[in-house]
Amino acid sequence: MKVELVTNLKRQATKILADLHSSKEPVLITEHGRPSAYLVDVQDYEFMQRRLELLEGLSRGERAVLEGRTYSQTEAREKMRKWLK
């Protein structure tokens, strides 16, 4: 992973962004020697967001199973029938 000082980002933003787009490698931005932010390609960020949404959905489903908030196939079919009218 590439690391850049926030000062370099201010001075060379166009070059750093061009490198980011060509390499697709995230850039860690540091301030005063400490990590401050990650700079990532837009497509990579959107992909990560979609992946997170899927994982959150799976987690909600697992929680529902553990809490007994599930339906049998017959019950689910009946509930879906109401929606599909």
C-alpha cells in the first residue's frame, strides 16, 4: 500500500490520483506521522459498499434464525401471495 503525507496530497493531488487510478492501490494519507485517511478508487469503494450491504443482510438473516423469527415454506408462500396480487 502506498503511503503519502497530507502535504504531498495537497501539492501533488493530480499525480497521486492518476497513480491511484492506474494502480488501483489504496493510498494511506498520514498527518504528523499518523494515519489519517485512505484514498481509494471510486469503483473499488462502491464494490466494498455493495459487499458490506450483502454481509449486513446475511447477518440480519442469521440473527432472525437465532431468534426464531422465521417462517415455514407454506407460511412464506402465503405471505408472498399477498404481495404478488
